[in-house]
Amino acid sequence: MTTTRWLLLWGALAVACAAGLALGPVALSLGDVVRALLGGGDSQAASIVRDLRLARVCLAVITGAGLGMSGAALQGTLRNTLAEPYLLGVSGGAAVGAVLAVVAGVTAAVALPVAAFVGAATAVGLVLVIARVASGRADPRILLMAGVVVGAFANAAIMVLLAGAGENTVRNALWWMMGSVSAAEWASLRWLALDALVAGAALVAVARDIDLLALGEDAAAGLGVRVATATRRIFLLSALLAAVTVAGAGLVGFVGLVVPAIARALGMRRARGLLVSSALIGATLVVAADVVARTARAPAELPLGAVTALVGVPFFLVRLRRAA
Amino acid sequence: MIRVHDAVVRYPGARVNALDGATFDAPPGCITAVVGPNGSGKSTIVRALIGQVPLASGALQVGAFDVASADRRTLARTLAVVTQREEPVFPLTVREYVMLGRYPHHGAWSALGPADATLADAAAARAGASDLMARRTDELSGGEWQRVRLARALAQGGDVLVLDEPGTFLDVAHEMAAFELLDALARDGRTVLLVSHQLNLVARFASRIVLLHRGRVAASGPPADVMRGDVLEPVYEWPLVVSRDPAVGAPVLVPLRRT
């Protein structure tokens, strides 16, 4: 891909972020935003930008970048253009963890992300164990099926958990399950950003393995990849990235599906460029989706996951038709 | 040089060994063909060579490396494998695809450089794929794809080539071209091991044929020693005769009708 296209990707992200800081129930001018970021301007604008929208945009960037990279890595490794973190049960696991925390009445700010982490990690472990028991090795198709099964089980578990819960709890849990970056807080953002950075860098480091695994297991093995180990590693890193995003923003679907496809349409073919561009495109899309979520029916706010799904579902159907 | 010594492989859950003490050598400078009925263990040898199935006992040696203990990436610089099937889900340009053969020579962060590009070009030229470099892998015909895959294997730079059914999906002309290329590559001093169903074809190109039967070597040696009715008939469990082709003088297997 040419330098121009990379510049365009960065430019698009910058524009989305600027819109994310300026637009909302209270519309600000770009001048207000810049002044607020530099520490000046009137106190109301400064408070809106620095205390509310900046954290929100940052969480949207982390969420989009994480989901985009996770999808790109999973699609290559599983040799499946329909693969994305949500298909692999990670979201389900994370949601179970979070809903469990909400239902148990745990209110500490740190509890929800941690619970989601634990749930996602448990789901990943389950998927890997099921796949290993079923096929004796890391067969991508079995992994995908195991992911679907774990996801379905997680859904059922959530229904059971919510059945006896109070109205307020159900409302909170549902809101979170529909995805949102409105609750962004600096305290948890720092850790999410660090996790996402480390996992993302680790994925970029194994990008060549992803390129070779995309040829098929035997071809990859012939080119020096330790297939089972590499598959497991990529799967866990992708799951970790997805868990970070779920912990921060709840269930934001279809980003991991749409983003790598856009990156490929832009001419990214090899995994390293695909991963990095997917991070940029994903961040841009989720920041933009969040702008839509908070302006489309202001002052009411749409769930972020609903906005991404409204875009993602038609896209999924078109892709499904092309794949069939 | 490939050395298979008393190799035993059993797939999980299987009742019999896929390889049951097979022993043979594939020397450098010639084509060695592994033949045998379905399920005789041909493809298992290829999968064992690339570390996709472990040996229960015995040893596999490629050049100076013991396959079981060698680092996979180091081994891939000596041993290149063209597997039976490979359908990239995500198309690459042919140049990008051939360059994948240079990956085993690099760590995670070292960049592929002009030297790799030169080697990839040379590999493509050797495999007759130079004019395809700007194409995309999903636009190639069967014959072109096979040449491109061979170019990628040559770009790995090793001197041991293993091919699983290299003639599959190829018409007569492309098949002959592929085998002539393999013959030329072997004459350069490479070890060429190919797994094939096509006994008549390998009998014309291979210097040695290894006949597998239920995971064991039923016969091995020059084509004249293996391409015999009394050797092949009990292995394939089908009545057949071996005659001599009047035009090229090679042994020709003709399966007979039972009715």
C-alpha cells in the first residue's frame, strides 16, 4: 500500500476524533476543542472536552483498534472471512462475567472490566479445550464451531442470570450488552490501553505466521511454522484484544468482521499491514459510530452496538452471499 | 538426502499404524517416487516430514537434521514441501506469494530485502513463472498455480524438495512440463521426493521407486525392479500386467478388467 493511503487512514482517524470531540448534545467549534485541549477556553467547553468526550473518544479508539486487529488476525488464521471475535465465544464469555457482576450487585468501577476479563478468558479456555478434545489438534473449523457453541451457552447463561434480576439491573446489563463507550473513565482506560498495546504489538510480531497459516496448516508447517503453537498463540492474543474491548465498551459487534474487509479492499494483503491498517480503520469506524450514537437522536443516546450492527448486518449478508 | 528409518506413525484413534516401520532413502541428484494404494502411508510421510504428525518410533532425517528435534524454521531452509492442496482464501500477488518462501530466513522483525527479491525472481525463472509475477494467485490456471507453488518452494532455497501429487489437476502437457522441471531440478543436485499415484509417469522420471503397502515398504529400487506385475499385483490387489511402452521403452502398468 502506498504512503498516500496510509496518510489517508491516519487523516480519516484524525477527522473522526475531531468530530468525536466537537459533536454531541452540545456542539462545539473546532476552535473550542483545540483551546480546551490546550487547557484554555471557557470552563464549560473545557469540561465537556476534557472530562467527557476525550475519554470517550479514547475508549472508542481502543475498542475499534482492538476489534479490528482481532478480526484481522482471526480471519487469517482461521482462513475464514466471516470469522470475528464474537463468533468465537469471547464476547459471550465476557458478557457472562459482566452480567454476573451486575446481578451480584458489585458496583465498584473496577469490577465490571475484571469480571468481563475473567469471563472472556474462561470462554477462550473452554473453546480451546473443546477443540482439542474434539479433534486432537487446533483445527480451525472445530475452533470456530466450539466458539459458536460456547457463545450460545453464554447467551443461555445470561438469560438465566437476568431472569430473577430487578428491573434496574436488567436495564444496566442490557445497556452494557448493546455496547457503549459513554462510561469511559481515565482510571480504567489506562489499563485497557496498555493491554491493547501489548496484545496488538504481539500480534504484529507474529504477523508472518498469520500470513503462512492463511495458506493452510500443511503449507504453513512446510514453511517452518509450528502450527498448533502458533494457532493457539494468535487465538489467545486475538481473544485478549477482544476481551479488552468488551471490558471497556461492552458488546460492539461486527467491527471485527467489517474492518479487515475494508483493509483488504484498500489493497492490504499481508498480515502486518493488514493488522496495522485494521487498527486504524477500526478506531475510525467506532469513533464515527459513537458520534452517530450520541447525535442521531440527541439528547437520547443510541447503543453503540446497535449502530455498528445496523451497518454490519447488511455487510455480513453481502459477504455471506459472495462466500457462498 | 532424506532418510526414513523404521518410521512408525499412528493417528489418534486409529486401529492400525499409518506408517509401520517404513525404511528407505531418497538420495540427492535424482527423483525418488513414493507410490502405493490409497491409505498405504504416502501422504503420512509428507506430513511427518513437516512435523504435522509425530513419529511413534523410528527416525526421519533431512540433510543433517533430525526432523523430530530440528527447529522448524531452520529445517524449512533446507526442506521445501509442495503439499497436495493449497487454496489461499485471501489472494496475494504471485510476487508476494513467492516471497513467502523467504520467510523462514527471517525473524519476526527483520525485513525482507532486495536479496530476497532477487532470489524470488530467480526461483520464479527456474519454475517458469517469471511472467506471472504481477498476476494474482486467484487468477491462475491449474498449471500456472502449480508452477507458482514450485517457485515458492524453490525460493526457500533448500536442496531438498518434497511434492505430494504434483500432477493433480494438470493436463498432459502441463503434467509432462512439471515432471521435466522436477527432473532438471534433481539433475542440479537436489533431492527430489515425490508422492504420486501415477505409476506410469513416475516410472519414466524417477530413478528410484518406493512402493508402500500398509505403512511398510513392499519394494524399492529402480523402476524396472518395482514395476513388475508380481510385485504390484499383491499390493494393489487388482489383476494387472506390466508391459514395455514401444515408443519410449518405459515400463507401463495396465490394470486388467476382472469381468
